[in-house]
Amino acid sequence: MPETIDYDAKIPNNVHLADDRRLQRALEGWQPKFLNWWGEMGPTLATEGVYLRTAVSVGREGWAHFDHVNVPDYRWGIFLAERDPGRQIAFGEHQGEPVWQQVPGEYRADLQRLIVIQGDTEPASVEQQRLLGLTAPSLYDLRNLFQVNVEEGRHLWAMVYLLHAYFGREGRDEAEGLLLRNSGSPDAPRILGAFNEETADWLAFYMFTYFTDRDGKYQLGTLKESSFDPLSRTCEFMLKEEAHHMMVGTTGVDRVVQRSAELIHEHDTYDIAAHGGIPLEMIQRYLNFHYTVSLDLFGSETSTNAANYYTAGLKGRWQETRCKDDHKLTDDARMLDRPRDDGTWTTDELQAILLLNLDLRAEYTADCQTGVNRWNKILSDAGIDFRFRLPHPGFNRDVGINSGHHVTPDGTLVDEATWEAARHQWLPTAEDLTFVRSLMYPVYERGKIASWVAPPRQGINGKPFDYEYVHLT
């Protein structure tokens, strides 16, 4: 039977919180702090009801219930995927042993660090997007923004539960810290760089939910393989919700490209800025930026930390059980392209276990390419010869072996002066950002949409596009 969620509890959950009074009191003590954070750092726009999806069960069927909800009353809670009592460790030195229901003492610090880093990303995106509701291009988009925000808030709850339940006083302190750091704060920024960048317009939001939330998919996928079963089950359920966030990004960019193509035809020019559209080259520069800052989230290509996490069984590979090898990787090798100071590339052969971040990044890049293909098909179908491209993985990097080198989008190594002289061709300029922001105005009438983006092909949960997804005050 699918596990149902106890919505009568002060904190909805399927972890039998009522049976652990000490943990319940600790989380009930954290809850008001979370609500204060949501009030100060969450969505700015006031509403009287948003058509939201709420989890009611974590089984294969019926885990989503749709209804209008007053956002401050949304029931955030703690939901873990159903437990597989026969699950065994799939990789590393403990391969074949039963998975852990408690934290092994020797891995306590590493597991806590992994959970804190994942937890730090969840409230960050809410903070980055808090003003976007003021310029939503339609009620449909506004509804999707709120759906993403409330689920990121619940993902924070998921990590906070693990910290409170399994890591004692240190875990409770870390849970407090997740609310004290803020995106872009000069004194207490979020841990990872991409989560301190601004999401100041809706094209950036679509790019963020396509590229950065897709990074989240792969990070959660590796934690889903963890030998620490509560972490695995937590991430398994989060992945279901993350799929919607990526749909928002995929179809959002679809609709911008579609509208730009329409304006190109309508006015017989690629210079559609004067006609209220976003030029294709500008979209490419946004793509270049959001893709590359998301690549940095995978960390350095070579990593002894990642190797140690894998050997210990803390963090696996993407779809670990589908990999056709010994799941230890001690005897496997892989090639790594590395820039040299003389302006050429070289290739090194290294132990595969040292290149796990590169391995995961390759899975991510292949996934990102499917979106680029999709957007190019829209242009192809419209008879437009412009094509989007993912830049070379060495381009615009602050983390890993390419940081400190100047790599063009096609992979050419150049000197700093050459790179800076061409930077405006590759990355959004101040003028680009000002122009895109000039297009951002709210459209809150049912069935209406801003001029720079096409309407969606279908609505949410079978509802039409002109459904009143949000009741405004």
C-alpha cells in the first residue's frame, strides 16, 4: 500500500513524527523560523489562492492533489519515498551489504556536509526568484513560479528533517544556518556560486529552471543511490517534484524561441528587439551564461572527495545500478582534456574513480543537448537557419581545471585581452539585461500573455490556458 501523508499533524509527514516527541518538538521549534524566513525572503506578490499541486501520498499513484491554496497556508512537510526492506548497497567497499538506517560514525561528518550543501540550494532559488511574481507574463506562468517556490521550500524541509533526526546538536545548528545564509548576501552568501546570481527576469527564470534545476536532478540522483537509506528515500521523492521545475524551464524557453520566430517572420528581420521580441543571439548569450555557471556546480573534474564518497557508499553515480562495471572503479581509467598554458589542449589518462564529477557532468551535458535540439527544431520548422549551441565546457568557468584559462565557446584557448574583447558576443551584456528587463511587465488577465513569449501548448492538470490559475488580491 502506498504510504499516505498525515495532514492532520502540525507538520504533515509520513515518517511517524508523532511517535518521536523529541524530534517533533525540535521541528516544531524550527517551523516558526522557517515561516519567518518565507515571509521575509519568499514571493513578494500577495495572492488569495494559487492552483497548486500538493503531495498527498508518496506511492506511484495519487501523490499529487490540485486545488487553489493560500500560499502562506501551504502545508510544507516531510515526505520520504516508500522503503524497500531488501535494498542493498550497490557500489563501493560496502557493496552487497544492507543499506544503513542510521548514520555510521565514521561517515557522520561527510554525510552531514553533503546534506547541508544540498539543503543550502533549496531556499536559495526561492530567494533568487522572490520578485518575479511582480512581472509574470501570464497567470499560468505565475502559478508555475509559485509551484516551484513552495516545492523548493519543502525540499528544504526534507534536508532539515535529516539534520534534526540523525545529526543531533550539530545538525540542529546547521538547520538554523540554512535560514541565516541568503542568496547574494555580502556577509553570509549561499555556499555555491550559481545560487548567489540574480534571477531578475523571466528569461533568466526559464534558463535557471532548465539548466540549474537540471543540475539539481543529477545531484539528487547521485544522493538517491546513497547507502544511507533515509537520504536515498528523501531524494527519490524530491526527484518527482524536480521534474515539474525542469518542465517549466524547457517549455518556457520553447515559448520564447517560438515567439521570437514568429516576430522574425512577421517583420522579416532578425532584429526583433524594436518589435518587442528577444533576439535569438541574446537568447544564446543567456544560454551560455546559465549553462556554464551550472557546470560549475559539478565541482572540479578531478576530485578525491568524490572518490572517497563513492568508495564509502555515500554518493553514487547517475543510475548506478544500470552501469555495466564492477561498481568499485579502482581498475578503470578515463581520459580528461586539460588546457595548457601554451594555448593548446592535452589529454591525460586518469583513474575513473577520480573523474566522477566529470562523469556526472557528461550525463548532464547530454541531457542539456536535448533541450538545444528541441529549440533548434522550433527554428527549423519555422524555416529559420539560426541554431543554438552549448558552449565548450571550458568556456566561462570559475571552478575546475578550466578556471583561470580563457576558452572561447568553440573551445579555442586565447589570451585574456582577446577573450575580454569578444566577451560581449558570448555573455549577456548590461544592455541585454536592461532590454530584457524592459519587456518584463505583469499580465494578470485570464487568457492574456506578454508579447515576448508564446502561450503554452497545454495548461496544468488538464486545465485550459485561460483558467484562473491565481486569484489576485
